[in-house]
Amino acid sequence: MTLTLATTAQQAGYLLVNELFGPTFQGEGPSAGQRAAFLRLADCNLACAWCDSRHSWDWRRHDQAAETRRVTVETVAAQLLALGTDLVVITGGEPLLQAEAVTDLATLLRAAGRCIEVETNGTIPPPSQLTDLIERYNVSPKLRNAGLGSRPIDAAALTAFVTSGKAVFKFVACGADDAAQIAALQDAYGLHPVWVMPQATSPEEVVSGMRQLADTALEHSWNLTSRLHILLWGDQRGR
């Protein structure tokens, strides 16, 4: 993993971009189905075993020079606005590694009337200025199924997201056995609302995973989300 590039980009008023695409649909969570433009930023502070966007951070398997662009905040804003969607989703990688530049970008997007979601793994506390500008954080704490050894849970960061009043908590579940971990985190930190979704990269896996999780989600009063983009286009980049 490489964190220095993201830090350098942030300090220089640039964003380290992996890809920018749309219009498409938000595929997961409370705004699933809404037309959206996506900005995927490069670099991550985790290395989840099942990550479906390794091209944004895994420089052992992917060519960093080919997968990253250093772009000014103003240029990124113009490109996103040109896509003509009301919703802009900033994802990664881990966007909050570039929190200062993301805040500058959100300022421009908000001034143009856009609704902004930031997708994050929940290990970096959200800056208050960014919180004021966005619609929500889609926070995805990692369970043991991510293959990271001890769970990478940052208590202070999760507490800050809860306190922000702008976070929803989305867990990737590989089966009903993950429910106990999710419930424990929910109880420990007061996470609400909770969404669960299957770890799936094909339409068939999405459907079978949702069926496996459905009764568990109902039992715990959790929301269940599909991966709409996978149902529509499979594991295709830029959709």
C-alpha cells in the first residue's frame, strides 16, 4: 500500500484519482437506484481480501502509474458536474486519506447544488467541515471476513461518525455467521441505521447472498441492500 501519494496530492490542492465515471446508478445502500456520478480516489489504508476495487490501491498487482492521475480539485469538480447527475459519490480506495482536498471538492459540488455521499471504511474520523457539506457517509466497518487479522475497528472514528448524525453503516457479509459480529459492533457503538449486503461479484451471487441474509436482517431490524450495478452489468468497471 502507498499512502504518501495521497498525502502529497492533498497538500498540493490535487486529488489522486483512480477513475471518474457516470452517469450510472448508486448500487448500494439507502440511495440505491439513484442516478449518480462516481469519483474513485486512489490508495487505501486497508487491504481487504475480497476487495473488488484493488485497482485503486494494490500496487503489487496493478500498475500504479496507469491507475492513478494527479488532477486539480477544480478539474475534478468540472468533470463531475459535466455528467449532469444530482448525486455525486466519492469512493475509493479510502477517500478520507485525502480529506482536505475532498473537502475542497465538496465545497465546489455543494455550491453547484449537488448531493454528495462519501464511502469510507470508518477508520479515519470525519472532518467537521466536510460533514457539513455532504448528505451522508456510507461507512463500511470491516468484519473478520475481510481477512485483516484483528478487526480494523477504530473506536474513536466510529464514535465520530455516529456523532456526526450523517452516517449509515453498511456491512459486507459473507453469510449469516457474520451477524454476531455486526450485532456486537452495533451494540458497542450505537450504530444506526445498519445495512447488510452480500459479498458478491456476479448477479447470481448477489441474489443467493441476499436470500441467505434476508431472514437474519429481518430478525435484527437491519436493512438489506443489493448490489444493483452487479445485477445490471456484472463485475464491470466504470458502471
